[in-house]
Amino acid sequence: MCGIAGLINRKMERENGARIRRGIVLQSDRGNGLGAGYAAYGIYPKFADFYALHVMSEDAAGMFEAEKFLKENFTLHFAEDIPLWNKKITDCPLCRRYFVEPQGDKMELLRPGINEDDYTIEKVMEINAGNSKAFVFSSGKNMGVFKGVGTPADIYDFFRLDEYEGYIWLAHNRFPTNTPGWWGGAHPFNLLRYSIVHNGEISSYGINRRYLEGFGYLCRMQTDSEVIAYLLDLLIRRHGLSIYDAAAVLAPPYWSSVEREEPPELQDRLVTLKVIYESAMLNGPFAVLAAFDGGLFSITDNTKLRPMTVGLAGDCSFYASEVSALYEMEAGLERVFTPRAGQPYAVFLSSGGEEGAVGNQKAYYGKRRV
């Protein structure tokens, strides 16, 4: 049932959240008021080199404990309360943001040779597992997640998102079915550069969670969607897979489909990924829209039991659960289509790297040696 919306400007021209708000609010029947949220990239240009940690706490004591921990383990460059419109939602946690930088000596004490990303993740996991009242819900650079219990219109107004400008936006309207509706369980889910919104159910959650725990990821947000963000970080950042290979891990093609793939090298590649990453496969009906600091891409299950549509117009691309939401974000769409089941569709920023603006998986493999 959940609603999904996303937009990206490939030339990194920033805009406020007005269009993404229209796209997700139109899908109001896809939620029940128990969760909504947004993610935006490019919103903190003055602090772009620092990790922007968004922290929620149920009371001042929990926030004090979290802030004390951050000061002990990072160089804190700036901190403030996240601006809120408390007249919109009054029963809410405390929300603060911290712009931090890992300290080299603290990193070496934790584990010699550890990089800044892994260090930051370990400390985020430590807060979320050890602080009973506070948790980090956004940890990337020059980006932020804003989410909570309410409708998409409520959350947008509550976090005053018309005051932010970004070149990538994600939005979600939640209809929880088998997990609780609470502030930490709302979407998007974020870890460092990756943020995801998800429609559907991950019936492989238990296997995925145990697999991730073997690599140091701790799942504490009480919802199956959390594992998707962590798997993207593991597969792409830590293991060096491309987005298209990561998608083939999360939504692997059926064996009968693999046998028909061309060239033969692609068959070998897909078989290798299926065998090595069997425990990372997502099972169940799902549609995922994922953002990172270089672009935006969608993934669906191989039967496409949850919808995903794409619209293109000039330098902008739009994703949504419904075609009507695409036109709500951009009336002058030049092309509208539905990605094939199990096939990711990615749009990259102009500075997004060697993959350029390749859209589908076939085009990607056609441009590179497998």
C-alpha cells in the first residue's frame, strides 16, 4: 500500500520540496497516518565535508547522553535543534542535528586502519543499540532525512521542508501492516550516503538481518525495510559492487531467466552473485527507491508485485508508485514508462562517475566488460 515519490536534477540544480510534496500527498490513500518522511541531498552545502547526524530522543536526558557520546568520539563542528513547526505535531520527540568529523586518534584506538565511514557507522550503531531513549536516523554528508508519525503533509510542514533546497528528493507515505508505526520506523531509512523508501514486505528479513549482523550492522528500528539500506552500504560501498550488480543480488533473476541471458559472461556473473550473496537476497513483494550522493535508482521484485513508474523531463527524472503522481510533480513530462520487473532503473548526476546516465541494466552491461 505504501506510497513512494522521488525526483532528481542531473545538473544538481537545487529546489525546495514543493514538487515532491505534491507527488506524495496525492498518494494519501496509500498511507494511514502512522508514518511519512522525506530525504533530501544537497541541503547542507556549508557543512558538506562533515557527517550530518540527525538524532531523535524521547527526552532531554536521552539527547544529553547522545550528545556526550558524540563529543567523546567525534570532532563536533556545529550542533542545533532541527527547526520544527510544533503547532502541526505536538506529541513528538526532540530532534537535533550534529555536524561531526571522526578523530584520527579515536579511529586508531577503535581499530587500526579503519576508515571514516566504517568508524561512523560503528558509532551510529553503538548509539542506536545502547541509548534507550535516543537514536540516529540520518548520517550522510550534505543530506538529511526528516520523518515521523503523521501524514506526508503533516511531516513536511512539521519539519519546515519548504526552507530546504536539494537536487535529489525522496518521499514516503507509510501503511504499516506487520510492524509498529513509530518515529524511528517511518521511512526513509538512511545509512551514510544511501537512503531508501520501500513499499511491500521483506519476508526474508530474519535471514537478511543475521547476514548483516555478521558484518557489524545492528537492526534496531523494528521494521523489515531497515535491512535494505544496510545491504546497499555493504554491497556497494564495502564490497565494491556496482548498483546493477547490487540490484542483481537483492532481486536476483530466476534461474530460467539467467540461462537465457546474453552474453555468456553475463550468465556467469549472475550465477556468481546468486551463489555468493544468497543470504542477501530480498524475498517478498517489494518496490524500493534508493537515493545516494551520486543519483537515484529503483528496484522491484521479479514479479513486480508492487508498482514503480518513471517520468523524464529535461534534466529532471521522477519516480512514483502511481503515474498520476509523476504528473503532479511535472506536468510537462516527455516520457513515462514502467521499469521491467527486477530491472533497476538508475539516473546519475552529471558528476556521478563513469556510469553516466545509463538507465537500465542491459544498457549498463552493454557498455562495460563483465
